[in-house]
Amino acid sequence: MKLNPPILQVALDITELGKAISIAVSIVSNLPKDHLIIEAGTPLIKKWGVLSIKLLKESTNSIIFADTKTMDVGGLEASIVYNEGADIASVLSVASNETIVSMIEEARRRNKFVAIDLINNSSPLKRITELFEKEIYPDIIIYHVGIDVQKIRGISVYELFDEVRNLIKYVRNWSPRTMVAVAGGLSPGKIRKFVDLDIDIIIVGSAITKSSDPVEVSKTLLKEAGVLS
């Protein structure tokens, strides 16, 4: 299995399973699947469990990201979602090294991927350094501004562009095979700067899921990323 940047990750951070499947199917049916990841968002998984992962995989036959945001028993939680068709599972950067390692080991056994989510980490570069110095290399690192922070503080990942740029440069120097993703309030017109930094994955949620035409919004995002002309 190969990921082919630049990639649009469609974050289905909604609780309506039927709507999530409908959006996912319409997007993968009309846009290039080799530049798409379909995410079973945390709210979707918490309401519908692994059924949401299984149905998204079966209905789209796409790369599926299970946003588990794991904090403990990394290997176990990874195995649960991988068994249901997930290709990528997420672990929080504030989890212990042991949890992260166990998740990565499970992924390696199955030819799957692990993403470390930096959400709410006040020292992201320090944490990544701690991991790299111990030769703990995830497949993906996500620079993430959470929804509550966006609402209360009025900022998105776009306003933290310089931090993302520093993170990309840092990761490329340490671990060229590790991909970098950004998430948190992105929408059309706000991703080109990140693509110009050679970002690997752009994660977009509500701009797609709340749109009256998710396919058209996704197409616009892929055009901005240079995938479509």
C-alpha cells in the first residue's frame, strides 16, 4: 500500500453514518482515489464503533483513516481498527512512548500506517525530537488545531503557518520517509501555501461535510493542491 502526496484527507467528523458513507462514496466515485484518504472521524467511531470503519472501507475501497486518538493499549486499539479495514490509525503525541511503539509495531506487522496527532501539544517539536532520538518513527505526523480551540480562540492551522513550516523542515531532516499532515479549519483558498511547503496531506472536514456539494468542494481543494487542472 502506497500513499501518493499531495493527498486530500476527507475528515468525516460527523455522527450520521448514512451521510458519512454517502459523502465518501460520492467523492471517491468522482475524484482520483490515489490522492484521497477517507477518515472515519472520532465522533463517527464513538457513535457507531468499528461498523463505521468497516462500511466506509466496503463502500469506497479506499484508504481509510481511523481517527482513534489512542492514549493507551496502542497495539490492541490498532489491531481492532485494522481488522475492520482501516489502513491508518492515530495515536496522540501525549501518549507514552510505549503506547506509540506498540501501535507502530502492530502496524508494521500488518503493512499498515500510524499517524501521531500533535493536537493540544504545547511543545510539538520537543515531543517529535524525543521520539526521533529514540528511533521511533511514525508514518505520519499531524499538526492539528482542534475544533474547540478554533471556536474559542478564533484561530485555525492557517494562522500557525510558520510553525507548520518549521515542523516540515524539521521532520524532513530527521526522517524523510515520515509524512506531515495539517488539520484544523482548512477550506478552499487556504491550502496552497501548505502545498508549496511540500506538505503531504491536507485534512479537511467541515468545509466538505457541511457543504451542499462535497464533491465540488473536494475538487476545488484538489485543484488548489495541483492534483487536478
